[in-house]
Amino acid sequence: MIARLAVPFSLCSLWFMIAWAIDKFWFTVLCSRCSELFAFEFSLKARELLTVQTDRVSAVFLFVVPFVIYAFLLIPYKNIKLGNAWESAIAKWCRPFFWLAQIFIMVWLVESAYSMLASSLPDWFKNYAESYQLKISGTVLGVKEVAFNGRLGGLFGLFLGIYFFLTNGVARPK
């Protein structure tokens, strides 16, 4: 099971680093206003043990470029006139979109569930959960700042969503 996730996780992590480098050293230099149209930023603080913060990464390189390349790889070149081949290719292409959206839904859902239950949880658990801070923010059309702040529930939802994305959206089917 872990070995099945190692390659997709490694490739997604590598792509994130490549997209960040392209955006930071090339795209931002050529057109800084373009890179601010759709961009994301991630920040995680796990107690005093770990702090991770990324620079803004353009959604063009993070999401659009890989999905366009994936679309070209899925074109049924041998059976270009068969409807079933195109239907299968489109279904394969849509699968990662759905599971990528599930990451954001899981973060929101689990954090919302934690927020509703927070009043009935013991104080020691609330203090522990508050020591974890998750922030996902970004700009939409270069104007509006969209931000999501979460605690332990959001972090758990992020890990759960990434797991589902890797197993169902990126990894080869069983």
C-alpha cells in the first residue's frame, strides 16, 4: 500500500518544487502581474516542532500545465475515431480533478466538524488542537485574497484529502 503511494507522492512533490521554481525564477520575472492572477500559498505550524511556509505558487504551473500535458497523453491516437476510446480518455482525465477538489472539501469538512465539536471537547484537547495552525491562501484574479485558516481538524482533513487524491486520483487503478 505504501509502495503504491510512494511514486505519486514523490512525483507530486517534485512537480510542486518545479512549479515553484518556474514561477519564482522565470514567470514572475517575465510577467509579475500574470503570476498574481491565480496563486496559492501554504503555511503549516505544528506546535513548536515544525513550521512550513511556501511562497506564492501560480496555479497556472501548479495545476493547468500538468492537466494539459496529461490531456495530450490521454488522446487515443490509435483509435481516434472511436467514441468509446474518447469516453475512456475523458473519464481518466477528469478523475484527478475530482480528487483534487476533494482535498479542499476534506479540509473544510473536517475543520467544520472540529469547530462544531470544539465546545464539547476537553480543554486539554482544545489546547493541543490549537497548537496546530494551517493556512491556505491565495489570490483570485489578482484582486481578492482567499484564505482558509484551520487547526488540527484542517490538518487532518488535508492529510485525508491528499491520501484520497494520491490513491484514487493519481495512482494507477488496482
